[in-house]
Amino acid sequence: VGSSWSANMAAGLTNFEIFYIACCVFTRGLSWVELYQPANWKYFRDVQTVVPVHLSHIRPLTFFTCSGHYLSCLYILFPYLFGVEPPAKFAGLVFGVLFGITVGFWVFVYDLQDYRPLSERRKNCDDSLVLTYQGFWLTDWTNHGPLLLMFSKFAYDAGEGAFLLENWWMPMAWGCTWLICIWLPFQLLGGDPLYADLRRDKPITHRAAVILKMIVITTFGYFMGMYCNKPFYELWLGVSGAARSALVGSEL
């Protein structure tokens, strides 16, 4: 184990791994840029009473989306932190969570109204119940799409063990872990539900249905990885390889 760890450290992160981690950092950075935009920060500091101002600073770190990014970075850094290669099933877990994050956002959360100017969005809104601030389309796009596509490479490289049927429950278990260890404490500390569909004024049946959808989508993502990740990634390799060959040929 020690020699393997030393070899990994000597080799260092690949360019692709560095790029992936940089993209994760970039997406988190965009969330803070969005928060501290003058108009948005004034709203958080002086107007809304949904979340205490001191907790708004860490709010961009608490979403379910963030948890998927943390997991993917942990997968990449696993050999350097623990001295062994990550279990193959860890890649399947991450893929399932990233799939749930991506598809769940574009199907159930995405709303063009989120990008309207703050002055327009705040009409007839209760600032003690609903956070109504201007979002950035770039933030949402980078958080929900490119990282899933890039991680498909890591899931492919993990081999057949990444998507064993016996581990189908893992993305669902991670969703429950996020709810209990991150979402619930954050809500109890500041009253902020993070997601509009989990607000306290929503019926308990509605909130339960939202949580169930999250669990179903992440679990479905695991099965999508099982049946689609390998052919999808191999197709991508073939297309990109053909494109490179065409470009090289045209240069010659």
C-alpha cells in the first residue's frame, strides 16, 4: 500500500483530473459571485429574513448539487488521501448522484424567471418566506451538466465494478445522508430550506414527494450508468478521435 501511495504521489494528478477539480472550484466560485453581486448581497443583508446573514456566506456550500461535486473530488483525491485506489463502486455512486443533480435540476427546478432582474422578481413576494434574488444562468449551467459528462470518463475507467446491481442503493443512501447531515442541520440553525419546494409553508406531502423524486432520480442515474455510460463514453471517444484525425489530416 505504501509503495502504491508513493507511486501515485510521484505521478501526481493528471491534467484531466486537475481540470475537473478546477471546474468544481470554478462552479462554487460562481455561486459566491452570484451571492455577492451588489444588488443580491444588499437583498441578503438588508431585506430577506429567510436565512440569517452570517449563514448566507456558507449557503453556496450546502446544496445537494455541492455534495455531488464534493464526492467527485473525493473520488479523484482518494489515492492521495488514503493511499489506495478508490473502490470501483464509489465511481458508480458519484455518477448516480451527479446524474440526479443534473436531470433533477433541468426537469424539476430550472425556471427562466430566476434570471430576471431583482426589482422584477420581488413583486408580490414574501421576503420572510421566499428568497427572491437574481440568479446567473452560467452558474446553473456549469453546475448541472459538464461535470456529469466529464465524470463519465472516471466511471468508465473504474471498470465493470462501478455499476454492480448489488450497489444500486448507494446513491439513494447518499441522498438520505445529505438530508440528515447537511440539509436538516442548516434548516434547524437558520430556517432556510435551500429549495423552494421544501419550504415550511408547503404541505408535508409535497415535501415528501420532492424528496422521493430526488431519491428516484439518483437511483435511476445509477442504472443509467450501468447500461449507458460505457457505450456513451466509447461513442464519445470514437467521435473525438475521428475529429482529431480529420483536423490533423487537414493540417497536413
